[in-house]
Amino acid sequence: MAISSEIKDNVHELEAFLNVEIDYDMSAAEIAKCLGPIKKEDETLYFELLEQLPNEIFGDVVLELPEHHLKSIVQNITSEKLLEAIEELESDDAATLMQDIEDVNKEKAGEIFAGLDKEDQEDIKRINRYEDNEAGAYMQTEVFTASYEEKIQDAIDRLKHLKMEGELENIHQVSVVGKLNRLLFTVFLEDLITFDFNKSFRDALEGIEEDFKPRYVTDDEDIADVIALFEDYDLTALPIVNEHGSLLGRITADDIHDIIQERATEQIYHLAGVDEEAENDEGLYEAGKARMTWLFLNLITAIIASFVIGLFDEVLKVYVALAVLMPIVASMGGNAGTQTLTIMVRQLALGDVDFSNAKSAIKKEIILSLFHGAVFAVLVGIIAYFWFSEPKIGLVIAAAMVINLLCAGFFGATIPLTLKRFGIDPAIGSTVFLTTVTDVVGFLSFLGLASLVLM
């Protein structure tokens, strides 16, 4: 099979990066972006290039690749290569990759884990003990600490040595700790260089302790609250402590960015009624099967709406104009409801709306729905009147428009809240429920009013 020009360009880029005689740098994300299309056209070449990647970047590249690549990577890449890659990763990424490998092949994961040194094993076990919604699940254990009594020059020399040895990355601050590793102060490097290096941290901070009181989160804190802190205070890193205040690690802005991106992607898929894992799978069967489930549910809701229409077959036979105008009411209700639903799901995800202020959020959507309903009722009523020269039809569609847009706003706001109350992701299934409501209410109000007024 001939290789496309795009794949050839990707291969040339990767070969330039792998050629030690050429000074060509690429990030892990760029390498993963080049490798993705290659796998589809030439899997053998894909694994040859993967094997050639240096250990210090191999693990980062694997984490950047789509999740459905992992199974074949675990099957085709040696345990030795994976072990060396995990050793090069920071603790949070190492724990993630180790968990991913275990999900694919427990036996191979056990073999790799046994090859790690005791410190790495303890870090991975500690991080993987946390639930997905806890801050500790996303922390790095690599932090730079200094004793409260330590001389600042000694701490700087130690930091310089650790950086040269590659033991620490992306260090922005010094965590000053006391007995039992209790976090006392946080000093940013830009502030540290203004200190007298011959003094201890205790002496340097005397009288200005309040300026360096640390902002931190506990390891069991909800990650949503941590995200809010990063957004509110524009943080680069945040220390994580246990219930006793002892420093355990840190969470960085790049981790928060990844979490936000993953959750946003997840919500988009859920709102569309598709499964992210199935969509990313290369096989058509899994993607088709996942979509079919939601399409089947939509079919049921469509049958319910059609049943409602069937109840008014007599009035439809007499007034053909109703059949022409009927989709307008349902369509406007569906679009208005989707607007409200999208806004509500997003606000719930960001924590801007919760059960304490839900009433005000629902009230706002109802007011907006009534306003939009009134505006479009007048507009559509006038159009229907001139179109069919029948004032009563204009009146009927105007009233139905107000009723359906009001219901769309109310249910668009309450459906996500109800799902969240029952511990279900508000994005999952919301559109199916909302479509059912707007279709049924739209047809029922329009045709029901038509039966009363016209017949």
C-alpha cells in the first residue's frame, strides 16, 4: 500500500528528531501528533519509530497518544522499554501510565512495577489509592522543600544540584517545612533571590511571615474546588497536604489544564449522546454500537411525539396549514431548550450553579424563555396570519410558541439539576429527555389549541 504524502512528511519529521546529528527538537505532543496517522497506514513502521524514541520522552509520548493506542503499545513494546520510560516520568504521570498498563495487562503491569525502585513504587501506590475526584490523584510527589532552620544558600545549592541531576522540573517555589514535614511557608523563587543568602529561612522570614503564608489544598479535596482555585488566583502550582498539614506533593497548572480539557471533551460527547471511548476506538463496530443505543432512545421519543400527533388527525385533515406550521413550534422549542441545557450543564461543571442557588438560575431561564416566547409568538403569529389568511391560526401558533419555549427553558434548566441530584453526570441523557419534552409539549399545545379554537 502506497504511503500518503502526509505520512511521509510525518516520518521525515520524526527521523529528523531521532537523528542525533540533526538539532531538531519536538515536544511529546508534536511527536504523538505525527505518530497517530502513521499507525493507521503502517503499524509496523509506527512501532519501529516508537521503539527508537529516547526513554526520557517515550512515556510522555505514550500519554499524549489516544487511549485506544495503549493496548497495542502494551502488547508490542517490551516491559524493559516501558519500565525505563516510567522511571523517567514525574510521579503523577508514572502513576497514570502504570494504571493504564494494568487496565490492559495486569501480568505485564506487575512485572514492570516489580522492576521499579522502592521509592517509585511507594509514590505510585500512594497516588493510585485516591479516588478520581480527589486532589491527591493528580499530585506530583516531586517538590522542593527546605527546613525552616536551613541556611538559604545551602537550600539554593541543593536545588541547583537537583536540577542538574534532572531530579526536579518546573520548580517555581520553595516549600518551607517544619517538624514532621509540616508546611509552614511558600517562597517563590523570584522572592527568594531578594533574600540574604547567609541567613536561615527563620531569620529571613522574621516579621514578614504573613506575606509567605502558603495557599494549599488537602489531598482529599474535590478536584473541582482545586480547579476553581487555579482559575481564581492564576496559580502555577499548589501544595497538597494531608489532614495534619504535612506536605505530600503539589499539583501544577498543566495538570489542571489537562483535567479541564478532558472534562470538556467528555461533556461534549455526552451532550451528543455518544461514548468517547467507543468513538476513539479504531473499529467501526464499537462506535456504531455506542451510537445506536442513543439513536434507539431517540426513536422511542420520536414515536411518542408521533403518537401525540396521531391524536389530532381529524383537525389535521381539515386544516392542512397546521401540518405545515407544526414543525416550527417543535423546532423552536428544541433549539431554545438546547441553549438553556448547554448553559446549565456548563455552569454545573464549573461550579457556578449548585443546589443552593438553583432557584435563581431556574428563575432566570424562565424569564428569558417567556421573553423569547413572546417575541417569537408575535413574529410567527403575524407570518402565519399573512401566509394562510386565517387570524385564528396565527393566534394558535403564537400561544403554542409561548407555552413550548417556557417549557423548554424550565426543563432545560431542571433536567441537568435533577440528574445531578441523583448522582448522574448532567450531560448524559439530558438531550434525549429535553427533546421528548419539547416535541411532545410543542405538538400537544399547538394541535390541542387548534382543536379547541378551530374545530
